[in-house]
Amino acid sequence: GAVVSQHPSRVICKSGTSVKIECRSLDFQATTMFWYRQFPKKSLMLMATSNEGSKATYEQGVEKDKFLINHASLTLSTLTVTSAHPEDSSFYICSVRTRADTQYFGPGTRLTVL
Amino acid sequence: SQQGEEDPQALSIQEGENATMNCSYKTSINNLQWYRQNSGRGLVHLILIRSNEREKHSGRLRVTLDTSKKSSSLLITASRAADTASYFCATSNNDMRFGAGTRLTVKP
């Protein structure tokens, strides 16, 4: 399967600042990556589909100007949470879909906004 | 939006017992996958079953799929304390949608 890393694993920031989360596909060239968020004891909610070289596709209710996604290469997608607020505190997880149609997930990034 | 719904939401069993978790979904799918997640960690892929398959095995895991009922089940046999985790089903077409998950606790 694909190996996916995320950085940072944890981040604490002040309200109003921006935070960038990186998702790397270490052994697979991913034209498509996915970003999810997960609240405590809840399921994963798809935020957006990140497409290499083009704009991301956002799910209904997800503000594209707040959650900026850049998929500049086949191995890297970034999610930037702009002007973060405490309600943005969550667990953010990215995934890569392989040709076998299996998704492999990164270890997640826990964001805490004070 | 979520696609699958797992049931039960929480399950507590003794080590050695079998654990069965069910998942129902709403739309047509290409495949259905099961994942486990330990608290605060990423997801680990367990098994993928395609829409034209009815049953699949992997070690102590057995997955069934009934596309007419839009449901799937995950059976973990001879459970171990290390199986304690949350289990999610996810349906896949162009993207992947997750159910609410079942929190399994296996008591030693």
C-alpha cells in the first residue's frame, strides 16, 4: 500500500493565525488526495478533493477561502487553515487513493486553536 | 456528507468472543472498505470488498456485502484486547464517505 505522512502531527496556534498542514505521498504519485476532518468520537467528514495541478473540489458547507488547498506536485498537498478560530480545532487527515481504488491515510494532524 | 451508518455504535465484548459490526449505505458503490482507528491516530485499511463480491476473508476478519440490501458486515473472530478500536466502513465511488463508526472494546 501507499505510505502517507503528515506534518505537523500536532499544532497549537492562536486565534486569527494561519496554519499549514502538509500531506505527502512517500511512495506513490497521487493525482488525487483527499482531506478529512474528524471531531472527537465522530466519524471522518470529507472536506475536499485535492487535484494535482488544478483547483480543489470542496464539499458543501466547506469554505474554500478558509481552507486553502494546494496540490502542487504528485507527492504533496497542503491544507492551510486561514484565520483560525477555536471551532476549527479538530483532527485533520489526508488520504491518497491508489489505482487499486484503496485509500491510504496519513497519521493525522491535531489542530488546537486557542 | 456521510454515506454509511454503522451499527452498533458501541460494542463491548470479552477477549476470545466474536465481534460483528454492521454497515448500511444509501447509494450505489464501486466498493466498500473497512478501516480501524485507534484513539487519536490515523486510519488503518483492513479490507476492501468490491460490489461484485459477496464475502471476503483476511486472517481473523470476514466481510460480507449485500448490495441488494445496501449493507455490509465485519466479523472479527477470536477477538483480542488489541482489537479495541473504532471501526469504520467507507463506500467508494469517486470519493470515499465514512459511516459513524463502531467503538469496539475487548476486555481482557
